Amino acid sequence: MTDTVRRAVCPGSYDPVTHGHLDVIARAAALHDEVVVAVLHNPAKAGTFSVQERIAFIERGVAERLGGADAAGATGSVRVRAFSGQLLVDVCRDLDASVIVKGLRGSTDFEYELPMALMNRHLTGIETVFIPGDPALAHVSSSLVKEVVRFGGDVTGLVPDEVRDALVDRLRADG
Ligand code: PNS
């Protein structure tokens, strides 16, 4: 037995969060004492949603999946925080997190993620753990969901309903 808290970081842009992300966050929470969902953003790049909106979508999505959020916006063992202008390894060090968790939808994700995992390990020794994404959501990404909404398609079931509605408002001229 050990008293050490096993804290994992689930990093990403989350612009916006999808059910694929929420599945990986929930499964990371089941494997670790604490999970910090790190919304990493570039202030010079205007995303579709503000960082505050992204955080709120994640917090409510996690609360829906894992139970109610407390006053500090924490849901059980999951917290959501925003970072910019920092290396992920420095975020992990500041948070005293010992592992990075990423979801893999397939081999293309693996090819994208492997050099980052190796670089992060090179920089501080931190390990990345890959969770296989739910095959039912293997086609779901924030960018694809946005494209589908922009041209009139329905993304119900791929993102939380409030995210779907916000996407329609934001991206569709008649939204
Ligand atoms: O959701 P995304 O866009 O695939 O997330 C990518 C992200 C934000 C996790 C990655 O770009 C990242 O870690 N950025 C932080 C800056 C950094 O540490 N870069 C070096 C990675 S080896």
C-alpha cells in the first residue's frame, strides 16, 4: 500500500469536447486517484469556443457521466483546468501528475501521439498511457463534428446535446 496520489492529466484542445473525449476521461478516472482535464489553448488562435465555454462543456459532460459537480467545479476525482504558453510536461510537473492519458481511435492517432509521448518522456521521464477509444466513436473528432454541423448534418449522440446546440448556434448561418 502507498499514500501517493496517482494523478493523471488528460490534455487536449477540447474545442469542443466530444463523447469520445468524455469516454476516455471517465475511463482514466476509473484507473487513477485523480484526473485533471487540461484544456491547452493558444491565446493567439481564436477557437470555435472560448476557454471558459470549453471548460463548462467538459465539467457538465463529466458531471452527467460521473455524477454531480461540487461548488469548485470538481466532479468526484475529476477537475478541469486551462493552460496556455506552457509545455505539457511543465503543466504535469506543476500539477504533480505522474501520467498523461490519451485516447487512441486508431493507427493514425497512434502515429500522431507516439512522437509526443516519446518527447514528453525524453523531457521529464513522464509516461503516457493510451486508452483504446470506444469503437462506436472511432469516427468522432472535434474538427469533423464541426464540419458536419457547418454543412447541416446532425451530430446528436456524438457530443453532449448542449454542445450540439451551441455548435449549431455558432457555426450555422441559420442556427
Ligand atoms: O486535442 P489536441 O489538439 O490533439 O491536443 C494536442 C495537445 C494540446 C495535447 C498538444 O499539442 C500539447 O501537448 N500541447 C502543449 C505544448 C507541448 O507540450 N508541446 C510539445 C508536445 S511533445
